[in-house]
Amino acid sequence: MQTQQPITYPAPEEYSGLIANYVQQAKTENLLEGLTASYLFITGLVQGLSEEQLHYRYAPGKWSIKELLVHMIDAERIFTYRALRFARQDKTELPGFDEGAYTQAAKADARDINSIIAEYTSLRTATIELFKSFDAEALNQRGVASGLEVSVRALGFVILGHEVHHQKIMRERYLV
């Protein structure tokens, strides 16, 4: 049975460590509405940017906007995978991932922006549908990823907060 109530903000004991920063940046009481609003904001922000803007780096060694977008896609996939595993009561401890290595291997700057947006759209739709499918018991399941215990609900807010974090960076350092 699908969740009928909004997926509300997690309690502090549902997350810890470095992910707390992301959860705290997701300032919404309804995860699904927040994910939808964030998707609309990001796609509105990047559609119509020139290739020059999409390849811009605000400092040496920093990612381009295309790389940033693909990084957000990769992270969302990993966080939703963790949420699925934990919701299904899989107690296997999951490792972290090297975001720098993922970004380099993704070769985002060689991709067409429409392809990146299409991938992001498909993923966000799947993420929302996955979280809609979780009942209260599934949302409250916990597991360990990157050495930190986290609930399924908190992972949803990590996805949103991670994206909010990168939205701020885009607005403040790329699109000024």
C-alpha cells in the first residue's frame, strides 16, 4: 500500500555525522513536494544555459555545471539504492563512494545537456515513486552506510538536502 500521508522531516536520531548537514538543508515538512520543487528549480536553472556556462569552473579543480549535475544524479542513485536496501530490511553495511572518481569517470562535459536533463528527469520520477511506495514501517527502517546509521526517511531528506546544497553553490559561484 502506498504512503498516503506526507513523508515528514526525520527525527534527529534517524541520522548523524556528515549527512546531518544535508538533512538539515532540506527545509520542508513534505519530502515528495520538496523533491518535486527542487527538480523544477534545477531544470529551470540549467535549461537555456550556453555551453560556455555549462563548462564554466569557478576555480581550478572545481567541477563544471554539467559535472555537478551528473554528480547529483550519481549521488541520488546511490542514496535511493541505500533506501531500497534498508526499506527491504537488508542489514548489510553499505560502503561509501568516491565522488571525485565517479565524476571523473562520468565524463559529463562530453555529454549533451538534454541527455543529462532526461536522465535526471527519469531518476527523479523513479525516486519519488519509490518513496511513495514506502509505508511507515519501511520509512523507519535503518541501516548503515558509509559507517553511519540512517533511516530510510532520512535518506530521502539527504537526497533533497544534497541537491539544495549544490543549488546554492550553482547560484553563488557559477551563475553570478
